[in-house]
Amino acid sequence: MIIHNYEDLDRLYAFYLAYTKAKTNYLVLDFDLFQEKLIKDRIWLVSAEKDRIDGFLSASLKDKTAYLSLVYGDEPVACSLLEALENRLQAAAIQDIRVHFRNPVSLPWEPKNGFMHPGMPGVDVDSTLYLQLDRLGYLTETLQEVYYLDLSEYKEHCLELSDSEIRITLYDRSRHRGFEAFLDALEAKTWQKVLSENENSSDPLPLVVVLDQDRVVGFAGPMAADKVKRGYFAGIGILEAYRGRSIGKHLFNNLCFYLKTMGAGYMTLFTGTTNIARHIYLEAGFVTTGKYATMRKELRKRG
């Protein structure tokens, strides 16, 4: 039986704990985080017979789109939960449902044993859930590959650049020119926003930059080493006039080295299987740990 307002959260949390540990590579959330990410202000459903829970689903809403966060249960139970979710969404005039890395709820997981990534990039293409979603009419939109790099033995790569005026270093706002002009010239609005906010922060994170003389023409970062020693960076980009000269490769290798000096022990990231940047990651020593699909289903409008 599918229950929309299950009252015994202690029992539900016990089911969540047991299922997470036994059948997934998600990190376990404590009770408060469990409620914050999967219960409060979420759409959540429970499959139960008498006092025994055998399934749990949670989804989040953003801009009239539903995002699947978690589907626990064997195949028949999972399908029942998904169908019940679709019925509920249709009744609320929500027609778009996705499995996507843009889900406002991020659940930390281990793409490699002992190493954490803050959010799943989609659904594992080798999982039964992927097959279930496919059978229920969810369409695969993109394929994402997850990458891992051990930084403990990482050494600085001294790659030669053909242009003697080009150098790569940490950004110094007091010395390096043209940062605002560089932001204006970037083609990606996401990176424009991230870099501008970091630049205007009272305590900005370090940034690796490509300089032509002292003028900024490329970036990697902002970067940080988190409490589990994972190296984080927001993005990487170079102005079009400077591409095709191995600068991106040199820039990324320097990013990895700087993250190691900041205390990072490893890096994880994901990108689309058609993204040319994946070759930079592989040449830097990253290995792939799995392939994930973003999926979408458009629900029929009722009435």
C-alpha cells in the first residue's frame, strides 16, 4: 500500500538506514539531514504493508519541475511508488519530472570506496532503477561520466608553452589586469556569475589564471579543499583566441597541483561523454568510475 502521509518517521528512518547501507553507495544522512533533504517541503511516499516498510521515494520541486531524489525498494515496489508520484504530480498540474544533477537536493555518495562526491549526476546506467525508468517512459537526455584522481602522488606538470608571454599562476587582484574584461568576454554565464561573486567576496577562494603578460585570459577554480580532503573547483575556461595551444592542459594540471598544496587528497568530478574537456582529465591521470544518465519524462496534462 502506498502511503502519502506516513507518520512514523523513526521507523521510516530505520528503513532508510538499512537500505542505504545494504544496497546503495550513498553516504548515510543523520536523522536531521534525512528530514531536511528528503522529508520537509518534499514530495515523499512510503510503501508499507501493516508495520513493514518495503519502499520509499522522495522528490523535490523547483520551477514547476519535479526531481527524483531517491527511489528505494525492489522492482515492483519502485514502479508502484513512481506511478503514485506521477499521479500526484498530474493532480498538481506538474508535467515535468527529471533525474538530474540540477536537483536542488544533493545527496553525498561514494563513486569510489572511501571517497565522497557531493551529488549524483543522474542514475547509474547499470542499475535496475535505470531500466525501470526507461520502461516507464523516461527518456535519456545526456550521459555523464564520473572521474576520480588520487592526489597523494601527484606532481606538478611542467608543460612547455610555445608562447613565452603566456604564464599560469595564482590570481592576485592587486597585480593582474583585465579581470572584469575577461568576465565580460567569457561565453558561459554560469562561470561569469561564479567568478564575479568570488571576486567580490570578502574572503575569495584561490583562483588559477592564465596570463598574457599581466592580463587575465583564462581561469580554473575557484578552488578549495573540503573537510574530507576532496579538492573542489567550480570550472575552467579560456578565451577563444587562446584555445588549441595546450594551455588548457597546462592550466588544469596546475589546478590539481595547487589543490594538493591546499591539503586535498583526491578529486572527483563528472562531465558529459561528449565534452572535449574529458581528454584533459584523462591526460591528467583521472580514471572513470561509472556512467550516469540524466532522464526526463513529460507527464500528460489531465482534463
